[in-house]
Amino acid sequence: MQKFNVICELVVVTYDMGPGLSPFVAQVIKLIREDEKVTNMLTPMGTILEGEWKDVIALVERIFTRFAPECERLGITLRVDYRRSKTGRIKGKVQAVEEKLA
């Protein structure tokens, strides 16, 4: 079976908590970091994920099923970049730009 490595930007928010989302985001990040198959990088505006398509989608499913029952409103945005010939891009993409800036 062919593997499809993807890099994604994931944003998960609830509108039930008011303006401060960090307690909710911390719960989401804890769940993400428990997944040993998907690499992650926290950013100020979301989380970058890298891994096999099926593993990333399974993680998003776990996040949804964990938080949807307790949230009146849950927003999930997933932006996906698939490149057949590359893996390990979570750090490589940033490094390539930094090298050009030097």
C-alpha cells in the first residue's frame, strides 16, 4: 500500500470559553503530543502536523470525538500540503527559508 506523507496546519478552537483560548488549546496539544505517529510543532496560530495521511486524519478524528461532546461550538481548520517526493518537511521548510535569508 502506498504511503502518503503530508504536512498540515491544524487549528482547533471552541467559542464556548470566551476570549482566552489557551486552556482549551493546551488540552488539544496534550492530545496531539500523545500521538507517536504524527510529528507536531506548536505555533502561535495553530499546530503543524506531519505524518502519514491516515495517521493525521485519525488524530483529527480523535480530537473531534474528544471535544465535540462537551463543546456547543467547535471549529476545526485543516490545511494540507502533500508532496510525494518529500518527508521530514516540518523543519526543512523553515530551514530552507532561513538559509535564503542568511
